Amino acid sequence: MTKKNIKRAILVAIVVGSLLNGINSYDVFWYGNFNIRNVIRIILTYVTPFCVSLYSSIKAAKIA
């Protein structure tokens, strides 16, 4: 795991997480309906692509 992998995973998480949050949680942002369940859902929407991207880049580096 290198800094390059982590930076790339953060960028992927920001782009993909924002897109998915816009699709799935637009009503929360539009109406300001922030409760603990919605906040956790929004955070996990960023964490998931980060983990997937980091995992796949580490696995790809081990194969090469």
C-alpha cells in the first residue's frame, strides 16, 4: 500500500461517493433531513468506493 494508492482511492471515493449520494440521498440534501441514519448512510457511501478502490489497486500491484 503506497501513498499513490491511497490518494487514488480518495479521489475515486470523492467522485463515485458524490455521484452515488446525489442519486441515492438527494432528498436528504434537498430537504435537510439529516438524522443519524442518513448521516451514516452518506458516510458509508464514501467509505465503500474508497475500500473497493484501495483493495483492487493493492491486488493489482501484487499480480504485476
